Amino acid sequence: MSELWTVQHSYLIPLLPLIGAAIAGFFGARWLRGGSHWPIWLGVGASAVLSIVLLLQTVALLGQGSHAGTDPAHPPLGAANPSVSAPVKLFTWIAAGDPSKAGTNQYFVADAAFFFDPLTVTMLCVVCGIGFLICVFAAGYMRGEEGYWRFFAYLGLFIFMMCCLVMGDNLIMLYLGWEGVGLCSYLLIGYYYQKPSARDAAKKAFLVNRIGDFGFGVGIMLAFAAFGTVSYFGADGYGGTNGLLEAAAHPETLSEFQRQVLWWLPFLLMLGAFGKSAQFPLYVWLPDAMEGPTPVSALIHAATMVTAGVYMIARCGTLFVGNDAALMTVAFIGSFTALLAASIALRQFDLKKVFAYSTISQLGFMFVGVGVLAPVAGVFHLVTHAFFKALLFLSSGVVMHAMLGHLDMRQMSGLKAVLPKTRWLMLIGCLALAGVVPFAGFWSKDEIVAAAWHASPLLGAVMLLTALLTAYYTFRLYFRVFEGPRVVPDTPHPDHHGSHEHGDSSGGAGSGHGGHHSHEPAIMILPLVFLAIGSVIAGVVLWQGHRLGHFLGHSPSFVTAGELATATFNPKAADEHHLVNPLGFGLHDTRPAELQQAEQRSHYVFMLLSTVIALAGIAVAYTLHLRDRPKADRLALRLSGIARAIENKYWVDELYQASIVEPLRRLGQAFYAMDRFVVDGLVWLAGFIPQLGGFILKLTTQRGYLQGYALSMVLGVAVILFVVFL
Amino acid sequence: MTSTLDQVGLQHYLAVGAIMFAIGLIGFISRRNLILMFLCTELMFQGVVINLVAFGGFVGFFAGLAFTIFVVVLAGAVASLAVGLIVLLFRHKATLDADAWRELRG
């Protein structure tokens, strides 16, 4: 793979957005102004092109490889999955300790190096490709905003950091990108920093992520202490034994200490993943993060950054798959979060809040995927989710743009007359999210549900229930906002930034009756069309013949994780139904043919079942939110206890406020008082004593007698002489 | 033959210097007349200068002699300033008593 020119020039992929960000950041305020999006468009666009070329080249490379095998129909496990990867070292970033003890924890080295394999390439295409579409949209959405250049500079920086995150060859690079995207997220959530709610949301996101990152940081340190390296596969790439994942892949060669560390490591890493990907105890920041501009919600808080946790677990799968407890925790937390967030989304009235909880829920699905030994399904859902959730967020951005900042679905209805194109785009996104055949979400969600069922029927049932809720809340939103009688809010929202309005809508009353003013400028609709195409076809294209699975199966991470999982769990399997499914890792399926066929059949049953469930959810939403809306209100009134619990998000925020934030604030106040009165008091005392002494001396000795001064001077000299010479 | 002057050694010069310095010091502390106090400081100056000259002459270290010239010139400058100041002070209070300026508490 390293012979590809895109790999040799891979430094361009992160560098170009960074250069764009620097240009927009340094020259945007004075010179570029309204044209600040150009450096970002060019930089991210070039990166997107490079990523896609890299993807095509990698696919072509794998195509050649498959003909080289002697018996392509039934090759042995290892040979069937020749991993394709390339390490690219730019320079040594950090080196500390004794170089003669390389490979032990006496010598720390972190290279600024990239590691290319199918997983990286897939993630790069998502980050740069979808990132580019969102950047294009953002230029239309943010037009005329104050600080336009600042917005695009942050976007470029974000893409750079995200590229570092997915391309890095070691945990330190991952951590760099991880913190970098966290910073950009903070800056962009707080983009409207004049609004106190935006400032608070930004701080909350940053602080909650800190909790997770603490675990992640400790995990990295522990990994280095035990294994003497932080690189996934060592500087020489996959194949040796000097990488972290390679060491973990051979548990029989490890010392007792290393085995202990290996047991704890996944829990620490998953803490970071739960923070960044907004999973159960740490999910509270994501709904608040919707304070940021809508393109930010789409790019950072739906499509890319929040999936970093899933990427991390998929990448470090080898550390997880040997550990039953860790896998179970990931799957449990994922399913619990999925259900919890989906239930909260049932009764949110803000479009973006619904999608925020939906994102948390879908991320839960991905975690279930990686937790039940099916990282391929998790990454598959990551890709399709990136398309349709970006589409949904940006569509709601169009709605917000047209409705002068209003996002409350109680105040709008029947918008299909006002926003005909957006309506279709939103419908496609909703169908994909609800999991209707043949839209993208269906295939990936189905794969996760099937894998979850394979692992534990209870888990599968929870996932199916969540799918039902998902279909319901998605179409509740759609039917409320786009169907039914036309209701349009006619006064701008108090938070609305007046500049959203285009110059040509000079009437001001442009909403609703806009005959001349377009609510759907091409610059905002075109990127959505591409995302919609992706939301329609990405699922079936990638699912067909396990295309994505076999592609990802050539990633060393998936190969080592799959082999380790097989070696760990197959000897313990009660019967052949409990064998690890190699397809979950994109590996060649070596299990008995009849078992495979039976599984295939049950998979089809699942597809049917989840279609029925999705349609049922849509039907309920249709009844309650289109045909008979008063009935929905009556129902809510009858179940007012539950409705109130859900509307208040189960009081989780309040619980955190009371149990964590308030005690910490009290502690902080106590420390402040300690500092103010005890420490500062001592310092003040140290200054006061000489002052007091001086005052007393002034009163007693400074009395204006010249002779007295002279005498005391003489006595002083005498004392000094006495001391010096005796 | 040895003259009386030949028997005068370094100690004698130093003793004269020390006596002059001591007289000046005691005078400065005990008198309150500004002019007298000023003269006493001059006396202390000359006591020190005698020390310098004596060491310069006996040790053969001529920097002491050169330094003496400086001090004498400086003392002259100081004298002109100090007498001017004393005249000013006298014009204010019509007395030369240093205690008259006690409220300055300098």
C-alpha cells in the first residue's frame, strides 16, 4: 500500500485544511471577510479528493490481491485476509529516555506518523468527504454572520485535527487529534459567545469530555508503562511484534503485569470513548452542544467527532476482544444509551434536540456493534449515519434559516409548501434514520441488531425496541413539521441572528409568503442532494456482498482483533451457534456451511422484522401526529407523569447538578475561602508586621532632632564595626 | 643628626586624623548651631583626608594623594552649597538653631 502516491503524499490530507484554516484565520477578518470560506473549501475539497482517490486505489489494490491467491473460494483464515497497511513516518515528535532501551518503558517515543489501512481510508473519506459537503453548506448558512472568517478557520482546524485522529499511527497522535477536535468543538459550540447559554454549553462539553479524557490519558500511560510503546503496530508497520496491538494479540507471551494491565486498559480507553461519543454517564453535553451553528452540529456533533469513540474501539479492538467484561460493558452501555436517548427524543420539541438525542441513540447502536464482536457493523453504521444524520441536521438548518431561527415544532406545520425541496431531503433522511428498506440506515442498523441478537437475544430485543422508538420520533418530527396545515412563525426568534436573512429578502416578512425570496438557495440544497444520494445508496452499496466488511477486513486492526476473538471465545463456545462470527470482523467465514446458511436465513427474518418495526413506528407517528393530532395531546395528558419525566430528560442534568456540580462548587468555594482568608491572610500578615514596626519606630525615634539622628548613625556604625571586627 | 620631624611616624598622622574626626563628630552631635555643625562636618572631612595623605605618603600609594585633591575640591563645592542653604534657612526663621526645623522630621 505504501507504493500509492496518495500514501506517499498523505501529509497533504491534514495539511491542506490546516493551511486553509491559517489563511482564513489570519487574513479573514481584514481581507477575505465574506470570502473566508474559499481557503477552507479549497483545502478540505482537495483533501476530500485525495481521500477518495486513496479509497479507490486501495480498493483496486485489494482487487489485484484477491486474484493472487491459489484458491480464492476457500483459502485458510489468515491467507484469505491479507492485511493491507502502510506506515508513513513524518518525523519523531517526542523522544525521551534512553534510546538503547527502545521497546521498554525506559524509552518513550511518539512519532508524528500515519498508519494507512482500510479503516483509516474509510474514516478519511467520511471526515473529508462529508466535511467538504458541510463546509459548502455552511457558506450559505453562515452568510453575513459576524465572525464568518472565525467560523471557517475553526472548521479547517477541526478537519485537520480529525485527520490526525484517524490517520495517527499511535495513541499519542490519536490523543492529539482527540483533544484538538475537542477544542474545536468547544470553540464552535461557543461560536455565539454573546449568548450565555452558548458559553455554558461550550464549557459543559469541554468539562464533561475532560472526565472521559482523564481515563483515556491514564490508559495511554498505563499502556506505555506495561508494553513500552504507544504505537498500534510499531514503526515498521503491521507484521512485527513491537506494537501495542500486536503485543495484545498474543496474550500467551505476556507477563503477569502486562496481562493485568491488558485487563484494565479497555475500561480506561472506553471511558474516553464514552465521553467523546456521548454515551451514558457522559452524554449530557451533546444535547446542549446544539447551541452551536447547525453546520457544526452536523459536522462535529453528528457525522465525525462523536464517532471518534467508535473509531477508537474499532482501531484498538485487539485490546477489547480478549476481555469479556469490557465487551459486555461496551455493549450494555451502548444499548442502554440507545434506549435512553431514543426515549428522551420522543418528547423533545426542538428539531435539533430531537436529532441530538437521536445521534446519542445511534452512537449507542455503534457501540453495541463494536461490543458484540461486530466492529464492521459498527463502522458501517458510522458511515451511513454520517450521511443521513448530516442530511437531517442540515435540513433542519434550512428550516431554521427559513423560519427566522425558530426550531420549535409546535410552532410550525405543513412546511412542505414553503420548503418543497427540503421536505424531500428531510424525508429521505428520516426514512434512512427510521431504517426503512432500502435506505442506508436500514442495512447498517439491521446488521447491528442481528449481531446483538447473536450475542444475546435480550440485547437484540432492546435494539429492536429502540428501532421502533427511532422510527416513531423521526416521523413524529417529519409529520409535525412538514405535513398537515401550514403554520409558519412570523416573528423572528429572539435568538435569531438577523443576518441569517439574505439581502434579497428585504421585505422582512419574507417567511411564509416568499414568492420571490428563495428559502432554499442552491448553495445549501446542492450539498444536501449529495448527502441524500449517500443516504439512499450508501447502505445497499456497502452491504451488498459484505463489501464494506471485506474491505475493512483487510485492516490489521480487524485481522488481529478477529483472530484474537476467535482464539479467545471459540474454545469456550457451548455449541457451534456460539462461535465467533468472523464476518463481524470482515474476515473470511470458516464456520460450517449449513450454519452460515441458517444464519443468513435468520438474518433475512431480522430484516423483515425490522422493516415491520420501522413501518409500525411510522404508522403510530402518522396516526398521532398527522391524522389525529389532538389525540396525541390527549395521550400525553393521560400519561402526564411519563411525559413529564421524558420532557425533563429524566432529571439527569438536575441529578448531576445536585450530586456532582453543586458539591464541587461548594468545595471550590471552600478552597476559595481558604485561599482568600488563610493563605492570603498569612501573606498580608507578613507584609503588615514590618509596616507596624516601621510605624512604631516612626513615632518613637523620628522626632526631628538632627543630633539624635547623628548619634544613632554613629552608634549604628559602632555596632557594625564591632560586629565586623570582633 | 635626626630632626624632630624624622621621628614623626605614620601613627602620629593617624592619631591627628582620628582626633580631628572625633572632635568633628562630637561637635556635630553636641552643637545645634547650623554653621558650627557644618564646620564640624568639614573637620571630619579633613580628619579623613589626613588619613589618606598619611597612607599615601608612607606607603607610596599616590592614589591616596590624588583622592585627597578630589575630596578637598568636593568639600569646597559642598561648603558653597551648605552656606547658601544655611543663609536661606536663616532668612526663614531668623535663627541658626537646628531645632527650629524639628517639624520637618527629616
